[in-house]
Amino acid sequence: QNQILSKSGKGYERRIAALTAKDPTGVDGVKMLSIEKSGYKRDFEEIKHSQDSGGFTHEYLKEILEGYDESGTIGSKNNYKYREYIKDGQDLYKIIEKTTVTIRVNPENLKVYTNIDMPDGKYRVAAWIGDIALSDSTNAYKGLGTLKGIYNLDVIEVTVNGTLYDDQNAVIGN
């Protein structure tokens, strides 16, 4: 990302660099990262429940209501005849949202030369999605806290061997 590196011995210090969706530019100001979102899909599934003692109540709700095995509070029903129900007419839904995200590093497949003094060796290039603070959003998701990122999307190894001058000398004939 065009950051100046300090000298370290005969070469330069190693420093982690990160391309982001907000700043996808890399070496020489070239866009080195593209992110495409597609295939947004939203599905709804009604979560059934009944206020009647013998009626059906979905397992999801039993996990949070008092007086059920699923919530670990069956003692309330057995010992005190107490059980919570959700009043009929209160529509509840499970909402499933899916989006396909395509992340491309160096989408134009451009040659990128490293600093002339960069030592030969193997370097890692990793792709990940960081945590997303939903509290910053302006919709109902803000109450959900932080969406945990995915830190092992992909890792490739890049081998640096030689320099730009080696390539130029081959063309010139030296």
C-alpha cells in the first residue's frame, strides 16, 4: 500500500499490509482487490406456537420460555405448574438472508514487482473477513452486537525470486 519501509540490514523491514474493501489499492496505486456481492436472497419461515397447553410450540421458542425441557426450566412446570406461552396471533418468523461474496486478489492479473531489495523467499497472502460491528448500523441489526468474521477464507504462498532487473535484463539480452 505504498508505505515506506525502514532499512533492516541489507534489505528492508517486513511489514504486514492489508487491502480492504474501503482501500483496495496496492502497489503503485493499482486496484488489487475486487469484491462483488451477488445472489442476495431472503427466506421467511413462520415459527409456529400455541397458547394452549396441549398445542404445538416450536422448539426454538421452548428454548427461551420458562417451563420446558428445552430451556432447562421444566422444574417450574413440574413443581409450580408454571409455564410460559406466546399469545396466539403473535406472528414470529425465522428470517434467513444469504449473499454470495466474491473476493478477487489482483483481478486484472497484473504483474507486480516487489521492492528491488526484497529478499528472495516465500511470503503468505491471506484473505479473510474481519469482525463486523453491527452496533454501528442504523437498522434493527444494531442490537445484535458483533458478527464474528471468517479468518480462514484462503491463504496462498507467493515465492519471490529475483528482481525487476532480472526480468529487464532477460529482455534486453544481458
